[in-house]
Amino acid sequence: MIEILVLINITKIFGRLATQKGLSAGLWKLYIVLAWFFAEFTGIFIGVLLFPDTMLVYLLFGYSFAAAAYYLLKYILNKKPDLVDDEWLAQLGQAEETGKLDEGIHYN
């Protein structure tokens, strides 16, 4: 139950971050859910192979792998460039059209 609540909060974080980057929020939410479950099951599988008699180790491996998938995807998403704010770009274009980028410089 707690895992579901954590995953819901994580998808909200990824949705906001993807929107900030100008990317599809739904697609990145899907990425994190798939990566979370794939990594968790991979961790559980490795835990079963290494320690066949201890259930607590399965959970530790599963959640550790899921957390690693979260941080890896968050790192990838953070490396994407932010959405450019066009307001300053529009102001720059207007200054160039008037020929007054600086009071001391005049263009002919």
C-alpha cells in the first residue's frame, strides 16, 4: 500500500519536471512506472538467486533496485534542457529592430 502512494507521488514529481522541460508528462510518468516495476522485479529475482531463504532480502533488493531506477530516470530528466522562456527572446528581438541595444551604440 505504501509503495502505491510513493509511486503516485513520484509520478507527480516526474510530470511536473517533464512539463518544466517541455516534454510529455504522461510519457515520463509511464517511463517511471515501467522502470520502477521492472527494476523491482529484477532486484527481487537477484535477491532470490543470491539468498534463496530470506524474504526480507528480496524486499531490500527489490526496493533498492526500484530506488536506483528512480534516481537514474530523474538524473536523465534533469539533464534535459528547460523549456525556453520566449519573453526575454522577444524583447531581445525588439531591441535589435530599434537599433538601440545600448545607449552608447547606434547602428546605421
